Amino acid sequence: MVKVKFFAALRERLQCAEHSVPVHAGESVAAVRAWLIEQHPGWRHELLEKDVLCAKNFVFVDLQEPVSSGDELAFFPPVTGG
């Protein structure tokens, strides 16, 4: 299983802070995202937005990054500061 966390406005729009996703060897962040969309079709628009960022175990990654059981993924909108 991979623990998936949603942050900031994305968490509010999905009305979900955390979700567990089963993974198989060799799957990518994109596969996890596809599984989430398949299980929750209403999340499609939010998760497919081009500016949504992803981190694996606290490091920014792209969608082709492989994931393993025990990893933590985080999806969130771009971060701005002031």
C-alpha cells in the first residue's frame, strides 16, 4: 500500500486528506493517480490539472517516478509564499 495525502486547496476540493492505494511492483505515480481517478471519478478534474505537484517521501517527483509499498505520496497545488 501507498499512503496518499492531499494538501491545501486540493484537500478541500476533494474533501479527503488521506487515502491508501494498493500498488504492484513497477507501478508509477501516474498509475496511482489513475487508480484514484478510477475509484473516485469526481476527482478526475482536480487530479489531472497541469499544475498539481507530487512528492514521494517528501521529495518532488514527476509522474513516471516508480512507487513501492510503504511510500508516501503527496499531491498539492503549487505553493506560493509571501
